[in-house]
Amino acid sequence: SIAPLTVSARPYDFTFDPATTALVLIDMQRDFLEPGGFGESLGNDVSQLRGTIEPLRAVLAAARAVGLTVIHTREGHLPDLSDLPPAKLHRGNATLRIGDVGPKGRILIRGEYGQDIIDELAPIDGESVIDKPGKGAFHATAFGDMLTARGITSLIVTGVTTEVCVHTTVREANDRGYECLVLSDCVGSYFPEFQRVALEMVAAQGGIFGWVAPSADLLAALP
Ligand code: C5J
């Protein structure tokens, strides 16, 4: 086992034990990162998110090399939409709604091509994939129980989008007592202003929700 590691971060150094830390990749799905999916149907420019892919690929490779627990999440719903609240279905004026057939399959439906994780970050054997109906990873999933069973106390959080599923998950995790480090270049937003402010919100007030660091500083800390 490896001794605790320290990452230069905001608002101050983040120290973690790799044995009790998970790398979490939130919703790096075709539906959010590629044209023709849910994100674009809501009027977003998906190219805004694609800058996260290369840094996250490097972090994922490094995490695998040191044997960190790796957990992927996917936002999505059952084919019969029984886990989709009407409030979520009807919100906004999307060109394609959840469950409609788009160019990559039914939008945000489990098992569809578009709902799956992008090829660049595809999970490998031994990595868990949490399907979640909400924005946060804890809501209506086995994520919390999985962390408890594995003795995980710290989360290195990446994925999309910064101010929606990343923030919701970090806030849920923080209230449950987890220490969260958000990697600034491995999280992405469709809105540059939200990206900047969402990261500020995590580290403000002495780290009200957690820590923020660029992935280079995590990579520098890994053995
Ligand atoms: C959104 C997400 N933005 N994964 N989902 O609807 O952040």
C-alpha cells in the first residue's frame, strides 16, 4: 500500500490515502459529449465539453496504474420511463425529449448507444458503473452503499457537467462526510462562466464543498 499523498489544491493542500479514495467519472456519456444526444437537444454546444476528454484519459490511466478504485456513472432511465419523474420529462423545450428516438438511440435511456460512456473513457473489468436517474450519484442508486462497502472516504471527482451532475454529487458527498477533490480541467460545462463560478463555489469559504486542483497537480502527487 502507498502512504497518504498530498495534492497542491485550493483552498489548501488535499491529502488522501489511495486505498480509501475513488476516482469518480460522472456522466462522460455520448448523450452529453457528442452531437445528436440529450445535451445538444437542450440547445447546448457539445464542443464545450470535449476539452475534458484528454486530461481525464490521462488521469484514468494514472489511477488504473496505481490501483485506485474507479467508479463511472451514467445518467439515464429505464426503457419504460418508470424512474423518470414527469417534472424531469417535461422541463425545458428540448427538440428531443428523454425516451425519444435520436440519431444515437433513445435519448438518455439505459442500454442505448448514446446513453453509454464515450469510447475514450470506456470502463474496464473491475470498474463499477452506476446508473443514476437523477443529477446526483447518490440519489436512488447503490453508490453510497458501494463506497461504504469498500471503505472509501475520499473522492476525486471528474466529469460533466460541472454545475449540474458534478456539483450535485459533490454536495451530496460532502453532506455524507466524504472529502472531495474536483479536478478543474477534468470537469466541463456548456457555459464557460458557470465552469469558472462552479469551481469557485466548491473551494470558497475554506473549502465549503471540497477542494479544486488541475489534474497536473494530482498526477504530480501520484507515485
Ligand atoms: C445534465 C449532467 N447536465 N450529467 N446532466 O443534465 O450534468
